Amino acid sequence: MANNNHLTLAVAGSGKTKGIVNACASADLDERILVLTYTSANQQELRDRLATEAGHRQTIDVSGWFSFLIGHFVRPYLPFAFPNQRVRGFDFKSEPQQGVANEEWRRYFNEHGEVRRVHLAQIAHRINGAAGGAPIRRLERIYDRIFIDEVQDLCGWDLEVLRLLMASQIPLEMVGDVRQAILVTNPRERKNKQYKFMKIWDWFRAQERAKRLTIGQECITYRCRSEVAQLADSLFGEGRGFDSTVSRNDVITGHDGIYLVMSSDVEAYVREYSPLLLRRTAASGRDLDYLAPMNIGVSKGLGRKHVLVQPTNDMKKFLCRGTQLDEQAAAYFYVAVTRAEQSVAFIVDDPGECQYPYWSPTDSASN
């Protein structure tokens, strides 16, 4: 039912997680709610914020996606697919079991009886079918509503489980930003590989066309100034169907907008503004190790007044030549840029055609 399922595509800094917390806090006291997300960090953030905003509620469960699949599909219903077997643990590290048939136990479980992460969603889906949909019916009896935060992190067979949830009687509220799709639950999964990372947006739009859900866009950012938001929007082609971001940050600090910084001025810039210093990977900016930079992927979810980025070559080409990025590079760039509230600066020694101004130590001295 399309009106039973809803996806909100929300820009960075729009308060995605806050929206879920507020909805849980304002729900009827007897409403049973399940909140799902992928990363451990986001699970803990949800638990902490729900404890603060809805600590009086005893009917809200927060779970990781893997724990959800094991606890509601695999562990209670495993005998329907593999009689006289039980789950003895979770194998996070196994490689994909290529050449092992879908019907075989060893595809899904290692020699210790631990369910393999790489095929967890597939066995959950198979078990639901073998049990005649009993896992979904049980969920319908337990929960009145399900939220999924950072839904863009799902991929592969997870999307098939998501399809089962959308066909259930439980209202499903999904929140995420496909522009920040730099993590996925199972990067080596072949199932639905055409919808991995940012391309999950195509899958969601196909579900909307099939009347399985409705999609709304939340385009207001309370974090990023308009200059930062405009740069973030420019990373993606207009054909993707993303609405333009609207900034509600009109704070003026005297150092706002987009800047370039020479390598020789990085230390002075860091002393002056204490920015969040970001790089793509440790290998892409080892000369900055002494300043303790953070990898962009780790920064996801953070917000800082000022951000300084060590751009990759592709990022420099975008800044200095206008060369469009591929979707994955654009997603990382988007995450980096949108950590900033007031300013983003890039370490660039050869500006090419870039129109952004250089910052120099004399700028601070004159202010």
C-alpha cells in the first residue's frame, strides 16, 4: 500500500534523525515502534536521543539492521529452511560463498554455525518464504510502526527484505539521503548491484511508480550556509531529480562561504579557525598526518563551524576545471562539504579556473 510506506529524502543538516526522535516522542503511548539503522554509531545516537526525548516510553525498540534480520527472521524461523539447525553466532568477516548453491547450509553458515553477514539478508528472505510469511506476520503483531534511518545504506538482498516490509500491514517510515550513500551493508553483494550506493535512488523511484511507497523531499538545511549548500547541490546533475537545498543558516561570523588555502598556509588556517580537517583516505593526505585529519567516511553525521578539505585529484578537477565527478566521488565530496556550518576551505596550490578566493594569514590580521 503506497499510503502505508513513505520515504523522506532529506538534505544534510535537515534534522533527519531528529524527525524520527520527535515522531517517536509524540506517538501514542501504547504505539509499539521499531527504529532500524545500519551503523553502530547511528544506533547509539538514536538510543541516546530517545532516552532524552522519549525516556518515558517503554514501547520503542532500536535495533541494528543485522540484529533485526537475525532476531526476527533467521533465529526463530531457521528450521523452516534447515530443520534441526540453530544460529550459533554471527560471522562478520566471511567472504561471499561463490560456487555454493543457494539451497546449501554452508552458503549461509560457517563451520561453527555462525550466520554469515554476506548472505544474511538472502537467508532471511528465503526463510520468510519457507515459513509462508510467518516472520512478517509476527512483526505485524509486535509493531505498529517501523522507522528506518539512513535507509540509503541498504543494498543487495536487503532491498528484497525491504520489499517484504513494504508489502506488510506495518506503516514504514524511511529517512535518508542518497547523496550521502558512501556506506552499504554488503558492498560485494551481486543481487540488485545496479541499485548500489547512490543508485538506490533509482530503486526507490521504481517502487514509487509501482505504488509501493510515496517519496517526499526535505530540502531545508539548518546547518549549512547558502554558499555551502549551493556547492553541495552543484555536485550532482539536474537529471537526478533532487530538489534544490534551501539554507536557514543566516549566521555571519566574518569567515563564511567557500575558500582556497595554500599548502604553506594550512597550519596558520588551522590555528585560526580550528576546522574539521578532512581527507578521502589516509593514503590521500599523509603530509597532514601531524594535524590528525579525519577520513571523510568517518565524519558522516558530524557538523562543525568550519571545515578544511584535502581534495582528491578528482575533487580538484571539479573545483578548478568544472569536471563532473562520478556518483561515488560526488557522494564523498557531498559528505565532506556538508559537515560545514559556516565555511568550507580546500587545500589547493594551483587554482586553475577556480573562482573561489584564497585565504591568507593577513586576512585574519586585518580583521
